[in-house]
Amino acid sequence: MQATMFVYLPSFLYLSFFSHLVLSQLPPNQINAMTKVYDLLQNDTGSSFVWNGTDKTSTPCSWKGVSCNSDNSSLTKVTFSLFSISSSEFLPFICQIDTLESLDVSQNFLSSIPNEFITVCGGISGLKLLNFSGNKLEGFLPTFTGFGKLESLDFSFNDLKGKVDLQLDGLNSLKSLNLSSNMFNGSVPTSLGKFNLLEELHLSANSFEDCRGSISAGIR
């Protein structure tokens, strides 16, 4: 009996280890999404492509700026800060990663955000952070439909303009909002005072009217 166990034990351990590896791989849809992002960023950034030398067939969990959970079974964080990105074409593909918790595309050259990004990413239940600061975004602040778990939103140091009205309604989990250094004008929405979890609010270097008294109740 002991000899039989000695023969089969290594095979059992091998199969268990192999099964763990299979279960720890990213889902095919996340791999496909990141492969598409790889191609789009390569075409966009050319010689500045940060993944030069990175095998596109390797797990995205090993790529610069990409983080996964402890067993590499889901992608959780994308940090593309200072990636020299100018085209926003990749953004909707990022939204196909339904386990995403954090997206940082700060300090690039993005001038717009596709509508598809807002509508699809708004459905990601665990998304907590969006950072678009330090780009060249123009036009008006997007309307954030969904994003019920978003805790941090940063659009500082862009070229956004117009009034901030109903675009932020529904972001009831928001703890930090940074809209500083844009070209916003008009009144600061009094609805910000209803954000019970809001701890940080940055609105400087805009043309907002002074409404500090009406919003202070919502900030700790």
C-alpha cells in the first residue's frame, strides 16, 4: 500500500499545481481587452511605447502599470500615468474589465473621453477611482451615469469648461473630488453638500462663484 501511494502522490501534486495555475489565469475577455489596449497604445505612442520589449502573449498582470489580485485571476488596477498617450480609443476596452477598481490615466495628452467609456465603465460595480488629471481634456464635464461605488474622481489640470450641474448626481460614495485648474464657471452645485461621505473638495483655479458656505456642510 505504501509503494502505491508513493507512485501516485507526485502525479496528484502535479495535477493540483496545474489546476491552480489554470484557475489563476485571467478570464479570456480581460486578456483580449488588454491585448487590444496593447495594440492601440503601440500605434498611438510609437517609439515612446512603454511596453516595448514586453511579450504581448504574456499575462497582462506582468505589464507595467497593470495590477491583478493576489492569484492573478482578475485585473484590478490600471495605472497609465506618463504613458505619452494622446488617443482615447483604448478607454472603452478598459471598461470590458469588470473587476476594475482603479483607473489612472493622468499626465498624458488625452483631449476627449468617448461616450462609450462613461456608459460602459459606469456599470463596473467595484470601480472606486478615476484619475484623468494633467491631460488636455476639452469641452464639458461628462455626466456620470452609474459609478455608484466611485470614491475618488480627479479631473484637475485640464481645459474643461462650462457649468458643473447635474453631471455628478448619483456619486453618493464620493470621498474625494478634484476639479481644480480648469475653466469651469457659474455656481458650485449645492448638491455637493449632500454628499455625506465627501472629505476632499478641490475647486481652485476656476471661475466658480464663491459658494463655500453652501457646500461646507458636506465636507469633513
